Amino acid sequence: MTDGDPERVTLLWEGEVGHFAPGDGPNLIPASQFERLTGWDLRAEGLCNGDACVPVRDRRAVEPTPGILDLREVVPLLDRPIVIDDASSVVAVGSTRSARRHALVSRAAPEFSLPGLDGRTHSLAELRGRLTVLVTFSTWCGCRYDLPGWQALADELGPAGLTVIAIAFDQEAEVVAPFAEGISLPVLYDPSHLLSELYAISNVPTVVWIDETGRIVRPNTPAFGTDTFADFHGVPSGPHLDAIRDWVRTGEVDADAAAAGIVAELSDEEIDARLWFRIGAHLHRVGRDDEAVAPFETARSLAPLDFTVARAAMPLTGRDPFGQEFLDLYDDWVAAGRPFHGAEPDL
């Protein structure tokens, strides 16, 4: 069966893609299939994954028919957001809210595993023991030309214990690769925008500093590796690059900058927008472009000034992310006070 078969539903569980034969609607999944795809099963003591169990107060709501679970009831019990696109029979489930809240408060960097341009899967855990600068960018942003600047920083400070890792909010390696020619630092891509959800990232480039223990010492900050478009956005690259140099060489982090960067939690609308975007991105990847338009538009309506949603959808729906629509979005964003989940840029 091909993706899009009306007799099966696609389940996007964070970054994983699975399929199941539904009941009378895409929200109804055989319990055996739910366990196969997620590791959770319904027992007398509740929903369980190994020894971990979540109580179920209304079993009839969770299991309306013997052996059939209702995703709209089950998933929220697991502290996860869910959206269901009935038209395309695609379901998107996000990361646990408690995990993200814990990360925002404790500064423990959320773990992730993403594909790299080198064909390998890379994880944040691999970098434990080194100082890490996480740079998110995209080919729909002028910051795609900043990789040489970040490479120069990595070359300069690598011997002192710094790793720079770049992550593109893009669908395919082939789209990112032309901008990474001559780049040796790890360049990953995030087709499902997992980091946008895990780290509450709402624009690119966003830079995060992570220490050798895996703790975020400076949260989301708009920063650039070069001054290619500084006349447009007004943020010079030098001050932030110098701040990284100071951190690596002295261990010092500007207290005001770190405190100002406490990242606000995503709103329910922003979380749902990311899941709707994830559905649209999946449909685009599997060639169902006509069906992708509506989820992308739903995502944009929920988070109209979030560039990882509104601008990111432009090239995936045949629109120019550098054209007048982007300029109008930018003007609206500026007029709204430049909303951003994180710190003010270094100027």
C-alpha cells in the first residue's frame, strides 16, 4: 500500500511515522497497533509502557469498543498534544508537555536524534563532554549563507573544546547540501521541526549554548554567523560570536543575557500549529501536495507570526519565502514587537 491509502491512517509520533488500519474514523486505532507503534498498551492498571503506568478513569471513553482505542482520549492521558486531519487520515502527536516544561525551567537540553548530511543519525548525547553551540537555520532564510561563519568559529575554538552543530528546518538533505559545500561541522536537517517544538523555537537563526553536562547555559538567541544581511535585520554577528569566545575561553556567561533568555512556554495554539505543520510537511514529502495546503494554512492561522510555521510553509506550497509575502510577514512581525521565544539579540 502507498501512503495515502484510504484504508489506513498515518500516525506521526514525534519524528516517527507509522501506519494502521483504522476503525470507523482516523481517531480509532486497534490496541495492538497502538502498542506496536508507541510502546503503550491498555491494562487493568491503566495505560502502561513497561513498568510505567498512567491511570485511566474513564475506560469506556478510552476503549469505546473492545480492542479499539480512541486516540483523542488516549493521547492526552500521556501528556501529549494531538491533532487529527480527518481529510488526509494523518494524525500528529507531539512531545510530552511536562518534558518541555521541565527543560524550560531546569535548562536541561532536550535530547534529539536527527539525520545528517553525512547520511548518519546524530544525537545531542554524542556531544556530552564538550561545549556545544546549537545553530538552527533554514534554506528559506538568508541565514543559509551563514554556515561559513559558523565553520570559522568551530575551526577557531574546536581545539578549546567547542562543537558547533547546525540544524536546518528543511525537508530533505538535497535541499540543504548546496549551502553546506566546504563545511565540515555537523549539519543536520529536521523535516518534522522537532526542535521547534522541543526547544520552543519560533524563528531562525536561533542559537542555543549547551555546556558539557547537557545544560543550557544561554537559551534561544537570534544570532548570525556573518553580516551578509545585517543591514536588513539590524543584528551584527560580532557581539554574539565574541560572547561565545568569552564563554569558551573563560567559562563566563553574561548573567543578564542568560537571565533575559528564559524561554516562555509555547501556547496551546503554537503547539497545535507545529503539529498541523508536521502533517502538511509529511503530506508534501510523500507527494500529496494538494492535501498539504489545508494543514499548512491551519498551522499559519494558529501561529501567524511564527516563522518556523508561516514562512517555512511558503516554499513547500510553491510560494517565494524571499518575496513580498515574506516582506509583509516581516513587517507584521516588527509591528507586533518582534515576538520571539527567547533572549534579545546581542547588539
